[in-house]
Amino acid sequence: MPVDAETKKKYNDLIAGQKKEIADLEKEISLLRRQINVNKKLEPFYRLKIISLYLKQANLYLEMSNLSESMMNIKNHSYLDNGARKLVYKILSEGESIVTAEIDEPLDHNREQLDKLKPFNPRQRLNLYKHIKRLIERLIQAYGPNTKWQWSFPELWSKSAVLLKNLIDFREVQAIRDPREEFYYDRQEMLELVKEDLFQASNHYRDKFELSTKSPNDILHAIKLLEALKRIASLMGDTELVKRCKSGIEAYRSRIEADEKEKEKKKAKSK
């Protein structure tokens, strides 16, 4: 059913302020990017500020899309695809520039980056991650079921979980065991979140393999995520989680081997 002109005008009037805010935020981001080239010592903090502005922009795009759906029954894919979705990737890319995107390196591999980031305390890191996670949840909810982007979502969950892993100073987590210490509970919450979210990200890649691609690369990525989780569990003395990870890794590797054998059989029969 076509949208009447009055409703369309009302919608455009309502989102005018949000469009202006997005444009104003973009100007601020451009200024921060120039500052990065001027003062390299403050680069991680400029990038963190850019992430916070991208978060605002992405949420504004989601609000405009949701409003379009509620007022006109039209899902605005421009605001979703070219707005919020692209910004989620930009946010994750900025985060990776700050603490790296490494999955299968030792947990202290980014010591230099973590030391530079000291003023950005554990509570701020935890809150940043929660905002990113909530944005991804809102984006997926806005797309709804049966979207063409369905099998790109495991990548978002993986990248966000790995970002949290690389934001955590595991040396601090190990050293500070006194609940009276500042940020003790924030560190513990980050630790529980990263364990849960790495495990779930691995499951998302397993599902992508099982239900869509059948690509061994997806299972190999699921294994990498479990291996990262196993390192954390081992460091923290979580023997049950170590066993769980080992079991999952072995199952995934067995699946790859079984698929390879099946392919070899098919090749042999076709000759």
C-alpha cells in the first residue's frame, strides 16, 4: 500500500533533526582524524572518541529506520545497509586499530597497546563493549529474519568478542584478586563476558558452516575462537571450560577430516 504524502512529510520532518545530528557528528569525526596525524601519542584516545561518535550515528540510523517501519511499514535498507551496518564495521575496525584483531596470539601479545591504553579504565572498556554489543543486537533485530545479511552476522559477533578479548589486560586480571580493589568487579564481568561471547561466536560460525556455506574455513574460524577461549580458561584455572573447549575443537577437527574423506571418495568414484 502506497504511503500517503502527509505521512511521508511527517516522517521526513521527524528525521530532519537526526540527519543534521549525523552530519554534525561527521564533522567532529573528520576533525578527530586530523588530530590523529598531529598527536600520535593520543591516537588511541582519538580513536576511542571516534568509536563513541560512530555509535551515536549508527543508533540514529537505526532510529530512522525503525521510525520508517512503524510509520510507513517500510524497512529503510539505505539507513540499515549504508548507515548502521557500515558503521558497525567501522567501529570494529577502529577498535582493531587500537588493540589489534589477533585471535590466535598469546593473551599478552598486545602489551604495548594495552600499556598505552591504561587511562581508559576497565569500567570504560566494559561499557564500550556493552554499547557495541547492544548496537549489533539492535542491527540484527532491525533486519529481522530471512535477511540477505544473515550469514554476515557471525563475523560481527566474532570481531566484537575478539575486540573485547584484546581490550582485557589479563595480567591485571590475574594480579588483582582483591574485591576491594577499584574496578575488580568490572574486570570480572569482562572476563565472564569474553568467555561467554567467544563461545557463542564459535557456535555462530559452526551454524554458518552447517546451515549455509559448508566451507571448512568457517569451521577453522570456529576452532580459532575456541582456542582463544581455551587460553583464557587455562590462564584463569577454569579446568571445566578448558575441557569444554578441547571437546569442541576435537569435534570440529573430526568434522573437517570426515568431510575431506568424503570429498576424496567422491573424487575417486568420478574417475
